[in-house]
Amino acid sequence: MVAATLPLHTDVQTLYLDHHSWLLGWLRKRLGNAADAADLAHDAFLRLIVKPAPRGFASDGEARGYLRTMAQGMCINLWHRREIEQAWLDTLATYPQAFAPSAERQAIVLEALHEIGTLLLGAPPKAARAFLLSSVCEMSAQEVADELGVSTRMVRKYVAQVMLRCMQAQASQTVAGLLQDS
């Protein structure tokens, strides 16, 4: 049990000592891969150091429930990231070797795809789908409306929602870059 009055490093240290092997086993079963499980278990405890749990845990079950919920989200992010990477690799496979982008360009595109994927996962599903149909598939507002079963006005609202999220993410990156430069 982690006492809420202990210093942060002791809380995480105790949590790690008491639950790391359990979390590692849970992740190994979930992922079917010991290396990925070890990486995510490590990342889970690093995340707790950076952003501690809001309070201590009253029991081992409560601590494990918190860790399991956090680790589940990390698994979903890993799977999502891999889906994006595989889609990018599949796309690259269609390029003639002479026209394939450089390794640096590939890494930049992949990182941008991950950012867009994360952004779309955070958007309401219909808004994300409307944005993709409109921008990637180049469908008209009427075609998107027919596909989603909503009005064209709603399609414009959905697309605007996602575009606003994109602009907010870009603004956050710009501010972070300015803060690093200063």
C-alpha cells in the first residue's frame, strides 16, 4: 500500500517494487511480446514520475486497477501507432524504388501521420470521419453528409471542429518551440 504522505519518489518506488512484475506479466499476456511489455511497463512508471496519480492508493487492488487502466491506454496507443506505420509502409511499397522518399523524409511523414492520428482519435468519431472523407477522399460536403446521415451544415461544423483542433495543436507546438528557443 502506498501512503499518501510519502515523498513522490518513495510512492513510485513502492508502487514499482510492489507491482512492476505483475504489470509486466499483464502486459506480456496482453501484447504477446516480452520486449513491448517491458517497454510499456517502464513507460508506465516513468509516466507516474512525470505525472503522479492524483492520490495514494488505499489497496493493492486499487493500485493495480490504476496501473491496468493506464497500461491499457498505452497498449491502444501502441497498436494505433503500429497501424499507422503499417499503412505508411504499405504505401511506400507501391512507390518505385527510384521515387521512394529519403529515410529522413519517411520519418518526418510518419511522425506527422502519428500526430494527425492522435488528433483524430481525440476528436468525436463523426467529426474525424467527416474530416477524413472531406480532406483525404476529397468528397463534397453533400457526399459526406449522405455517407454520415447528417446535414451538410453538420459536415461543415465537424470539419471545422477538427481543423480547430489542428490549429490548436500547431499553436501549442509553436509556443513550445518558442519557449525552447528562449
